[in-house]
Amino acid sequence: MFSKNSLPALAALAALVLVLNIPIRAGAASQKSLPAPGPDKGGLASLYPGDEGIERDPRVLFVDDFETGTVAQIGARWGSISKKENIKLSDDIHNNSPGNKSIHISKNGHLFTHTKGVDTIYTRFYVKFHERIGYVHHFVHLVADRTPMPWPKGGAGETPPGDAKFSTGIEPTGRWGKFPPPGVWNFYTYWHEMKTKWGSVFNGKQTQIQPGRWYCVEAKFKANTSPDKSDGEQAFWVDGELYGRFEGFRWRTTDKLKINSFWLLFYNTDQPARHNKDPRPESRVMEVWFDDVVIATEYIGPVRGKPKGGKKKATPSKSALLTPGLLIAEPGKAVFSEKFEQGAGNFKGGAVSNGGVDGSKAYAFGPKGASLWDTFSTEVKDSTTIRFKLKPLCEPGEVQVMIWSKKQKDNCRYKIGGLRKSQWRNVEFRAIEARVGWGMKGPSLEGDILDNIKLIFERGQDDRILLDDFEILK
Ligand SMILES: [Ca+2]
């Protein structure tokens, strides 16, 4: 690139840069070398007055200030939006807002997104509850999910396996009627070592949340550094003040499980009004505003200062799942596929039938199941995917996929619920999601060989389900 003779000239240039303190390259790359200011120094936000340019900091994973796009466009870049009809842009903004708009959710709704998977995550958001807010059922969550999907998964009342999932919600709670709505902040956390199947609650400083007032809420979620260490942590701040720090957790049993999902959730049922003995539940207005969401690997802090031009518009982020392969390995090549056009192939237990997808042939099987043995063999990796279509010809219950594990000397299972009579359903899951035990709480198929599969269901012996477009991908 440079001849020997140009070296002295370069040295002179370097000296000039040093003397004049000329930034060699302003922006993202140069920030990397700066230590992140901690909570006592104002966090990452102190480096970006009015949050201007914060989205370009390499430690920042996701930003949305709701200044750009329609609600539909916001939903598209987050990856998942629910109850779109309840979500609107609003001109109600917090005092320090560097923009002009916030997002408003009434009744129920969510925005759900994914970041690159990390071991420590911080989130900051601004939030305001309606002056007549009631008690809220569930609120904003951070999630570590080994097999992320574009939409949030259920899991209420289920202890997640330590290599599959852990999550925490920063939520308002009335603490059984002790505080008026919406209550005080707490963490509501799910992980493999939680004491009850309904999760664990962590109370911090119990200061009443004032309805009708904007707050800056921040949460930290740090995974344990190795599977055998109990050094995981979580903490939350309100308006920059530490309200609670909780340490000593073994959130996960494998480093492969990363924190990678953010759920801006406003979920309401009549249950919290009952639990908190709300005397006037009918008078409540379930509405909330959010703004200035930042997710990072370092402490963020409340918005500091003003943008140069008075107001700013961030370049909003998009879900990491919208970049194929970034968050979870894409399915590999097909090692087996069957469309039943030439017969049953190696499938046993059912019979080829009309009524397949788009007028093709399908495979009809009864409660005793359809199975495949000695037809394919592939090592189970994160990318290994099982994909097929099902159409029940009866009122279906749950369909169970069973895969015999030589390693575990037991069946690994994957359950398919929510099927509807006479409707095709696309089923797709990762082989590592199949687990030993009826409750799928045992070891997964990870590191095993996938060389068999069986689908069964519990119904009358004459009931049938159609199977089509079956594929196993590496
Ligand atoms: Ca805004």
C-alpha cells in the first residue's frame, strides 16, 4: 500500500493528528475504544446528547424512537406486532424527549423483536400509564430463547429447560392490593431453577408508580458466565436511580443460550383486578405510552441533553431475525423429503390418500401413527429442521412427534397443538426442540443422531389426519 519513502510522511501526518487532535474517523468505530460510562456517569446516553447517533454505537443493539414510519412499518421492522388496531402513534412525549412522537397502546398489544444474541443485555424505555390505569397483567420482557421465532412463545406455568429459555419481565404490580394501580415495579422471572412453575417475583424499592407521569425504566439481564456458575444477575433503574439488584443465578445450563428477544408488551386480563381486589375495575382506562427504546450491552441511562438541531429522528433498528442466519443457523440441505406423489415411500402406519396440498396426494394416518425408520440419518445440529404440513379430518387433539434417541434410550417429543379440523397447518421446528418426557422437560436431541420419526394423536381409531410435504433438513 505504501512505499518505504512514504513512511516518514505518514509519521509526520500521525504527529500532526496527535498535535491537532484531529479525529481520524468520527463515529461508531472510534467509540469502541472509549470505556462505557457506568450508571453513576450517565451511561451510554451521556455520550450522545439527545440520543443523537446512539444507534451507531457498536454497543447498542436496537433503537426505536417511534419517529419514523407508520405503525405497520414499525411492526414490520420489529418483526412481530399484535393487536395493531390498538396501537397508535401519539404526540404525548416525555419532558426530555428528543423527538415528537411516542407509541400508544390501549387494552392489549405488543411489539416484539430480536437482537443479536448476547450474554448481558440492558434495555431502556420511557413509559407513561393513563391517569386512570388499572392493574396490568404482564408487561415488558427480556428473553433468552435458543430457538427464536418471529413471534413470542407462550410458556406461562411451565418451567423452561436450562438450555432452552429464560426470561424476565419488568412489570408493575399491586402486590395483592397493597399499592393502588398500576402499583410498583418488580421483576417477574422464569428460568429452570425457579421455585414454582409460575415464575419468581423480585421486589426492589417499592415506590408507587404515578399514573399520568412519564418514567425512564431500565433493566439489566446478565447470564451466568459458565454453565456451572451461579453468577447471573438482574437489576432495574427508574429515572436513573437503582431500584433493585439481584445476584447469584444460574439462569442457563449452556453458553449457547443467549439473551436475544425484547417484548414491549401490554397484556391485560381481569385477573389482576381480582388479585388486587380493585374496588372499581370498570372505571379503569387500560392505556400506556412508550418511547425512546434502546437496547445495548452496556448501561444506557436516561436521555441526556438536547440534539444539535433541537429535535432528532433516529435511524430505527430492525429485528435480527430479518437477517437470515444472524440469530439462528438457517436450515441446511434436505436429507429427506416425501410428497407422496409416487406412493407412501418408507412411511408406515397409514395410507396414501387424495386431498393433499393443492390437489396433490397426501398420507392419511390414524391415532396409532405414521412412522419412518432407517430411511435417513443426520447428526442433530442447531440448524437441523423438521418441516411438514398437517390437516386433521377430525376434531384434533394434540399431535405428538416422537423421535427415538439412542443416546437417551428414550423418546424425545415435540407437541403440536392448536390444529383445526379441515385446515392445513405448516409445522416447522428444530430437532433440538424435541425433548425426553411427556412434559418435554428432559434432555433434548442435541448432539444425537436423527434417523427416525413418528407422529401420533389421541382420538378414535377411525379418525384420520393428513400429512404432506414432509422434509428433514440438515
Ligand atoms: Ca419519540
